[in-house]
Amino acid sequence: MTRTAVWKLLERMRQLGYAVDARPRGGYRLAGIPDWPLPWEVALRLGEEESGARPIYFYPSIPSTNDAARQLAEAGAPAGTLVVADRQTAGRGRRGRTWQSPPGGIYLSVVARPRCQPSQAPVLALASALAVARAVEALSGQPAAVKWPNDVLVHERKLSGVLAEVAADQETLRWAVIGIGLNVEPVPAGEHAFPRPIGLVELGCRAHRAAVIARVVLELEGLLQRLDRSPAEAAAEVAREIEARLVWKGRPVRVDTLAAPVEGELVGVDASGALLLRVGTGETLRLFAGDVTLRARPA
Ligand code: BT5
């Protein structure tokens, strides 16, 4: 390469936030990488340095990574396609709720093409929450809990939320998009009165966002592969591991379902991803969607 070509590349790197020291007759030294989870930084940590191993899109700002990933999935993007953003302007939770997405957080969506049937979608959401919990535990050294179906909590405060969306034709799942939001810095207070969200920084985890994203994706894809290969065993494993981390297990809760709220004792989850709730009649209900809140124990 000519000197000018090298110089041009270094300028481009500096523009992207890389710090490069230059010493006359000595050469160049990489002195620092930008804080952004740029695609090649994520690929490097996935062990996929070869460019194009999987499509990774990075946006400094985007309405919602899930919306972008859904469009890509619909247009035929391969499984593993990743959409990452520094911030979202219209981050979504479940049931039309908002996901606060300030700059510097972790917002990612993965396109998956699981072989399971649409009825097995709930287990995908649970597997995704488990993947986040495992990654957080590995990176922070602290136990993570899961609030069914999709919240990852540490110290009973919400660190991460998962939004799993699927498209199906009759008996087959065309695609799934797994969206994960993970707080780095504390999220500005506002619509969250209780429990106050928590961020990775507060857990003492200062890993680069690209490393966190790679770890979450590797855990997630490991679980998805196992679900493809041996669905029954993998689903049972997911349920077991979720149960071990399940908040409010054995406690009286209320579940707001799309229909009426139901109250009972939270028994656990099963291999289809359903929440098991023992109600007053002694019967155990299986619930596939809803929001769980803790009830005060009756006096
Ligand atoms: C979720 O919904 O927890 C799923 C959040 C998924 C977000 C990711 S980010 C990447 C991808 N792109 C998207 O547009 N979405 C996904 P839900 O269980 O409905 O919880 C939403 C509730 O969590 C809100 O109503 C708030 O109370 C609370 N919340 C909002 N932002 C939060 C944050 N940053 N940290 C903790 N809690 C938050």
C-alpha cells in the first residue's frame, strides 16, 4: 500500500473513533477502540472476523431494531442476521409498551428461522430470556433472575427485556425476530416507578458493548440450535433453567392476561413456555401470555 492509502485508512478509522498513535519511522499503534458496537467489532467477538459471515447492521439511531429486523426477515435475510443500534427512538416492549432506549445502551435484534411450529413460539421467548440471563451472569458474575415471560432482573430490578416476534403460515414458522434491550447506564427515571431499572455499569460490568452483544448472541444461537436438533430435551432444559431463576416461584401472584386477570400461586413453567399457576380450586392453569405481579399474602 502507498503511504497515502495507509494515511487515508487511518483517517477513516479516527473518524470512527479509533485512536491510532503514529511514531515517525516506528509505525502505527492501535491505542483505543470506539465505544460503539460497530459490526466488525461484534463479528470479531463472535469469532467471525471474515467479513460477511453473517450480515450485521449497526445504526447510531433507529426507531426500533425489531422493526428493521422484521423487514429484513420478510425480505429473506438469513438466520443470524443482526441489527444493532446505539439508541432507539421508538423502542418497543410488549403490548404496545415503550422500551426506553437512550444512547449508549444495548439494543439488538436477531433474525431466527427456527424449525419449530408456531405453537412453540412461547418457548423461544423463554430461551431468549435464558440466553440473556446466562450472558449477564457470565459477564457480571452475579445471579440473574427471570420474570416470566421475558424480563431479566438483577437484585429484583429490570436489567433487560426481550421482545420475541414471529410470523407464521398455518403450520410453519417463517421467521422469528428476537429483540433484546439491555441497560448499560441507569435508565432515566420516568415511567418506571417500581421496580427501578438497573444497568450493567451498576453491576460492575464494564465489558465493551460488542462483547456483551456477542455473548448474548452466542448463548441464544446455542439454545436455538439445540431446540432445532432435539426440541423436546432442549425445551425441558430451558424450562428447568428458567425455573431455577424464576422470580416469585411459590408466591401468590396475579397474572394479567389478555382476557381476565387470574390469581394464584406461581408454580413454575413447563416445556412449552407456559406459566403454571395454581388457582383457588386447586387446579393448575397453563398461561401463555400475560404480566405477572406479586400479591400481598392474604392475612
Ligand atoms: C419488554 O417489554 O421488556 C421487551 C423490551 C424489548 C426491547 C428490545 S430493544 C431491541 C428491540 N427493539 C425494540 O423495539 N424492542 C426490542 P415489556 O415486558 O412490555 O416491558 C416494557 C416495560 O418495561 C415498560 O412499560 C417499562 O415499565 C419498562 N421499561 C421500559 N424501558 C425500560 C428500560 N430501559 N429498562 C428497564 N425497564 C424498562
